[in-house]
Amino acid sequence: MTARGLIVAAPRSGSGKTTVTLALLAALGRRGISVQSAKAGPDYIDPAFHTAATGRPSVNLDSWAMPPSLLDALMAGSADEAEMLLVEGAMGLFDGIEVAPRRSGSTADLAARFGLPVLLVVDVSGQSQSAAALVRGFATHDPEVRISGVVLNRVGSERHRSLVSGAISALGIPVLGSLARDEALALPERHLGLVQAIEHRDLHERLSRLAALAERHLDLDEIIKLATAPSITSRQTAAAIRPPGMRIALAQDEAFTFVYPHLVAGWRSEGAEVLPFSPLADERPPETCDVCWLPGGYPELHAGRLAAAHRFRDGLTRFAATRKVHGECGGYMVLGESLQDADGVSHAMTGLLGHATSFAERKLHLGYRAARLLADSPLGPEGSIMRGHEFHYASLTPTGNDAPLAELVDRQGQSLGTGGGRRGNVTGTFFHAIAAA
């Protein structure tokens, strides 16, 4: 099976891409169409909503962090699994960084590489016919990026819809639906984005409402017709990062959710077994494992429970005495001495590394990163380069005296100094790894 696909993009963040994507995923599923989703860029939260809507793991596609061969392999694998593939864009369609051609991290890179049509979601609040000028600009900005249809969002009235639709249709680009202004459609947010899918007890009802909305207000038949088979150069498969062990203990619960599906799938494809366990349930990493991986998430929201999880903490300490342990972002915080929550209350963590983290005075750390490893670790051998990103509000207080794990540069190659820590078998960093360079 080779899916036909399209990209749901927008001129800017906050235009309604996620709402439209989820509505389409849910509505297509109601029609009995097997649908696969993907997300442009380094995002954990939106793909979890995709998975809830489709019942299939969503995949990330990132033209900056992933080598082209990995992009092709992930696209090919996604297209082989379903009849229809929807890729949700990130930020604005052309937003990226000025680096090598088609390695900017933009949604447009994916549209051009795979020849997929773009369904542009336009927030038309505060304008009418002027929206056509914006669409014209997006349609002509890059000849390799094809705007094949438009969905209007936050339409104020039928007259408003008619004015905007008429102006855009005159460009020869079809308007394939419109959604009214409705704050009830918005999903609640917190400091790293949307509240996680697993925290919504009414998520099934929300998705049902979105499916009904798509059935009433979007031209599903014409949207389906837009989709085309992706153009894929290579089908070579390889793990984005080599398995850190052959039996991997992976922390998985509401505090530890930020692990990329393509990493876990790649580990399994190379023969590794992944065994989930829950620190919040006071579970130890399984003794049969040879490495433990603590991914990111929201430990700051569960710091009290983690501090009280003595079986987990004691078990992790025993594990680390003889085997490798690695923590990313939230996992790195838990490996430290303590975590201070937003209320200024300090909670004891595992103490396997010497730093402490605080949310009492939040400061945003955001951006792509390339990391050169200063020692062997579960991420890879000394000297290897990993590409990924950093996204958190925590500060180090104090920084500890552990040896650094990596030398970091930003997306344009500017040095950010060293980061992370290593002590014995334990390593950790705020850096989220996406793929080996």
C-alpha cells in the first residue's frame, strides 16, 4: 500500500493547523480510510494527538535535523502503512533557517522534497479580500511548493466567508472549507505547548466533535482528491541513533512522554527490545535491561510524586552502579540533586548527577542544536555529532561539577559552549537528540 499524501500548513503559527489536521484525521477515519500522520519539525505534543485520532504512531519529519536518507526512509515507511498520509506543518510554511538548500527545517522543504500538495490554513480574522494577496504570495513564493487548496479559519459570518472565498478562488486556488470563530475548538495550553493528549479525559469526544465539524464545513471529497503519492528518492533504512543497548528500559508515563517514535522504531529495527516502566508508579527499571533511558516530559508537574518514589530512585541508583543511564531534558532534571517547582518548593531527585534545576524563575531555552559528544554515552561514541533541539524553561541552580557531556552549537553553527553532565555510568543533557549527523 502506498498512501497518497498532502501537507496541512499555514502562513504563521496559531492559524489553526492542528485543529484542521485533527479534524481531517478523525473525519477520514470515520469514512473507513486508513490514515497515517506526520509532523514537521521537532514536536512531541502534536503527534500524540495525531496518534489518538488515527490509532497509529505519528512520525516527525525534520529537514534540518534528519539526513535526507532518513527523511526518505521515514516517509516511505509512513506511506506504506496507510491509504492517506497527512503531514502537519510547523510554524509558517516557509519558516526555517538559512543553511544548505532544502535543509532549513521548514515545512516547505518537505513539500518540495516529496512533491506533496499543500492545503493552506488561513486565519482570516481581521481581513477579507486582502487574504487573497497573502495566498497569492504563498502560491508564487517557491515554484517547487504547490498550494493546492485553502481552508479559511476564524470566519466571522457568511458574508465574510463569501468575500474571502471569492477573492481567493479568482486566483485559481480552490477554497475547500471554512471554520467559524469558536474558542471552544481551542485545546488548552501550558508552557511547552498544548496540554498532552493523555491528560484529556474527554479526548475521544473532542475528536468526534472535530470530525463532525470537518464533515459539515470542509469539502472532504475534494481534499482527498488533492493528495498525491510522495516522491521518494531512496528507501534505505537505518536507525536515526544506534540502539544504546539491546534491552532498553524506557521511562514512560505522564512525567516522561517526550521520546520520538522514529528513535524507538529504529532501535527495534536493529534488534533491540524496549521495556517501558513508570517512575510515577514507583517502578524500578527492569533488571534484565542493559541501559536505562529517561526521556523528557513534565517532571516539574509531578516533582512531589517523583521525590516520594523511593523504589524507583533506589532501583535506578542500583542500576546505574553497573549499567548506563541517560536522561534527556526532563530526564536530565530527574538525574540531578533536586528540582524546584514553579511555587519555589524544592523536591529531592535521584542525585546521580550534581546539578539542580528550578522553575521558580522560568527562562525559555529554545532552538536547534548540534552536539559533539565528549565521551562515549548512550547517544553514541565520543566525537560523534548528534542533531536535535532544546526546549525548556528550567534553569540550573547550581550547575554541579560533573564533566560535560557535549560541545553544543546552535542551528547556524555558533558555539554555545559545553552542556550536560556525565558521572560514572550516568549521562544527561537538556538536548533532545533527533538523529546522528
